[in-house]
Amino acid sequence: ARATRVAAVDIGATSGRVMAVTIGADGIFMEELHRFPNGLCDVSGHLVWDYTRLTDGVVEGLRAAAESGPVDGIGIDTWAVDYGLLDEDGNLLGSPVCYRDERTTSAVERFPLSSERLYSVTGIQHQRFNTVYQLAADKAGLAPVSDRLERAARLLLIPDLLAYDLTGVAVTEATNASTTGMFDATTRTWSPEVLAAAGVEESLFGRLVEPGTVIGPVTDRVAAHTGLAVGTPVIAVGSHDTASAVAATPGLTRGGAFISSGTWSLVGIELSAPVLTQAGRAANFTNELGVDDTVRYLRNVMGLWLLTECLRSWAAAGNHLDLQELLDDAARQPVGVAVIAADDEAFLAPGDMPARIAAAVQATGGVVPQTPSQFARCIIDSLAHAYARTIEQASRLTATPIDSVHIVGGGSRNALLCQATADATGLLVHAGPGEATVLGNAIVQARTLGALSGSLDDLRAIVAASFPPTAYTPAAAPTDKGQPARKAV
Ligand code: LRH
């Protein structure tokens, strides 16, 4: 029998891509078919996503997939929490607003349920961008289409919205639904209590599906437009990108911590049931739902956003820097002289990142970075420091001893960051694959299609066989202050 070949659509904050993933007897192969930019646009004073650019990119990628071989299935994952609202005729009511928009800052305080109660039901960390607060902002008319929630017949999270455009079928995929802050972490269904507090009806959402469910075939119109075979199925995957990334993290077992490292760094451990303690809430740990009934107990750390925003500021000032050269220079800078809290909400919004970082270093009494390579060093050290602290907290809050760290995503290719993480945690780091999200998307599809079988552990072993991770050993034990250790000379 021929190998199974699926299209994985994976869209992040800065770019989207469509990859062909072939799964056969001799392993897993990936081919990038189309990559397109994503980013924020300002519309009527709000930060929004250019949704047409995303659908155009997806269609273009699927056309390339159909042209270059058979396509047995299509899976879609994107960042979490954001959504589109559709009217009764299925028309999108304005571009989806980006979670980084400031519109939610006031909504958070006005929400009728206490954060204690919200947490004990949903297990979701308090982030001002959670869907539940974005809906409150919509209620207050804070969007380019100010009455869009009143007029809405449907709310679809971004991956579900794209799937709807391909199939005409409206679903809500459970892993991403968990990030809304309105989903019951224990029952994996909407919480009637939270929906009532948010003032939305359950009928606003599509049919709830778990990863692995066939959403429906592409419409004949999409098939004709892309060259895909009539009836090609769109399959629900862990449509929250982090759910897909962690599903394909090689060797992740109890005792291992994961870091899904991209625009954000999502740092935590995998559990089989949510931990809904008030101590966890106070430490702002979240219980996001994963593939196969897993739970990701994690914290959001700002991630490489700090670095990409610095690069953007410098470029705007005429200084266009090459990322790899910058990291090479950063590696020659002294370690740990400027460390900021890389999980501070102060870094959420875009714009003028070097100044905000300098101010934060100043406030800690550290050596304020002057050159781009000093800023890069500061960011790397701060990320590693935040990773170490977060892993230590996750371990303590769940009474789980941690013996290793698994870094996947773009950041796993950043050797400086991987080594700094090993040094700061004092743990062995396994880095890679860089494309874990795409692989997690593909293996869930492949299991639905019957090309793979078994548990998440089995699937992870198959990923590891084709994409063996790189090991980083800690250079020295971390100091008792938890500061990144200095390398011995
Ligand atoms: C990463 C991510 C993360 C969410 C954020 C909104 O892309 O999905 O898991 O917290 O975006």
C-alpha cells in the first residue's frame, strides 16, 4: 500500500504554512509547500488579523499539496483564544481581533464571576486575552464592527473558522475550546455557569469535537478551486497549536517537562487530569486540554516574541539584523548580568520592545543592555530563568519530580537558548523537532485515517524515530539563587 500523505495547515502569529507530511513504513517525511506571512493590522484603532490573507494562504497551500501528490486528509492548527463571529448567512462580521489588542484591559475587572470560581471550573490561568474577556470587550462594542456580537449567529475559533470555510461544517474542537476560559476542564464540555456569566448561548458554538474526528469533506467548490479530490476529509486535530506540539514531543512522559517554544514559550508538564488548586491559580498555572484526554499544566512565558519585537524595532530604525549572527554575538556576552521577568504582561503588546526591556532591567538594578547582542543575551537568559522557575513551580504544585526538559518548536533550533535552559534548570534538555506542531497535526490525522495506531506514547515514539532530538547537558549545577549558572572556564 502507498504511504499516507496529509496536508497540515499550521498558522502562527508571524507566519502560516501548509506542509505535506507523508507517513509510511520507512518513517515520516515533511515537505513545506507554501509559507505566507501573518501579522497584526490596525483597523479603526484595533489590532486585527487579516483573515483574507490567511484563507488565501491556505487555499494556495492546498493547491500546491494537490498538485504534488495525493492528499488523504487536511488538519488545521493555529494560535489559541481568537475567533471570528459569523452572521446568519455565514458572513464574517469583521476581521478577527488579535488577543494582543488592549481592548480587554477593562473587561477583566468587570467580569461577574470571581477568578477563584472561574479557575475551579475551567482551570485556565487568568490572562486578559482569554476569549471570555474578549467577548466582554465585544459586548462593550470594542471591535472594528462594534455590534458584531449582537448580530452573531456563530462564534468559531480561528482553526474552526478555517475548517468551516473549507467544509461548510461548524465545529468547536475541544483542545482549543479549553483556552476560551469557558470550558469545564473536568468534563471537557462548555460550563453552563461560565457561559451564563459571559452572557453567551451554547448554540453560538459549533458541534463539540475531540481531536481525531472527521469534520467533513471539503466542499465541491473548494475541491474544484484547489484540485483536491472530491470528498477529501478535513480532520480535527489538536487545533490549538500548543496541543499539537506537545502531542508530538518525543519521549515526553511523567517526569519530563515540555517547552513549546515559538512566539510564546509554553512551559509545563503533562497530566492525566486537571489540577485545580488555588495555589496553582495564584501561581497562574493553566490546565489546557490536550490530545487523548491529556492536560497541559503550564504557564505562558513571553518567548521569542521579545526577540522578534526587538528585531522589528531595530529594523524600523534602519538596523536590519540577521538573527543567527545576533545569537552568535550574544553567545559571547557575559551571562546573567541582566535578567527580567519574561512572563510579565507588560511585554504583551507590540511596539518599542528594547525600551521596555531596558526599563525592566533598570528596575531590577541589572546592567542595562546597550547593544543588540546584549539585548539578545538578556532575552535568552531571562527566558532560561523563567523556564527554570516555571518548571520548578509546576513540579512543586503537582508533586511531580522532573528529570528532563523537552524543547520543541522553532526555539529548539536555537542552540544558545537550549544550552541556557540546560544550565538554568540543571536538567538534561532534549531539543526538537522544530516542526513538532506540524507533526502533531499530522499524526492525529494519520491515526484517524488508519495509517498509525496506538496511544500518544506510541505516536511520540514514531516521531522520535524519524526526528531524533538533540541533547544538551547542563554545564554546571544552577546556583542556589536559581540564576542561570555561569559556564566554568
Ligand atoms: C501559541 C498560543 C499559546 C496561547 C497563545 C494565544 O501560539 O497558542 O498557547 O496562549 O498562542
